[in-house]
Amino acid sequence: MLSFGDSGPLLMMCYLCNLVYDILIFLVFPLQSHILDLRCIPEALPYFVTPNAVDEDSVLLQQLPHWAACSITQALEFLTPAYKGHPRVMAYVLRVLESYPPERVTFFMPQLVQSLRYDDGVGYLMNLTICAYVNTLVQVWLGKH
């Protein structure tokens, strides 16, 4: 057992902070060096595409065109203001949503419409929302549910 003497709580906190830092360094840096191997794992995406990565315009965002498609709900999370409508992130979201059948994307129409308020004018979301809306109208008109 570790003993920290009279200033135990403070030293214990410093020890734990250093331990957590060492663990994070051990986990993060080796993963970044294997980014090409991780592109086929969509579940790894939230660890690399973060609001900080967007703020810094990280070189990791250059891997998004090659990244495997994530779930629709994960893609919708990238439409929040924290990701600031970054062009690479928006292009990835559009590619993901287009990879799913229109019926599945139409289910998320309210979230897509809500995210239009954060669209920076590039029009990624507007184009997708209009296409999904027209598809929904055509399906209703033709009697397909």
C-alpha cells in the first residue's frame, strides 16, 4: 500500500492524475499511429472525430472519406453545433445517410430538419433533407408505407 504521510490527500491526487495521464498517453498515441487500420471500425470514430479535432482542424479528419459508415444515430450526433458544420464531417454524414435506404433515413426526418438550423450555408443538409422529404411524399402518393 502506498503511504503519502501528512499531505496524503494532495499527494494521492497528484499520483492518480499522473497515472491517468500515463494511461491516456499509452492508449491514444498508439491508436493514432494505426489510424489506417481503424478506418474499417465505425465504432472507433467518436474517439477521433471530436469537437476538439474539429476546432483544431485535425489531420485525422482527412481520413473521414475513407472511414466505414457509422450508424444513423451516430451520424446525427455529428450534426450538433459542437462539430460546427465542418466540411469534412458534413460530407461524411451525408455519405453515411446516403448509404442507408431512404425508408430508414426518413424515420429521422425530424432530427434532420432540426439540424438545418446549424447548416452553415454549404447546403449538405438542405440537399439531403429535401431529397428525403420528396422521397417521402412520393412514397405516400404511391401508397407505399
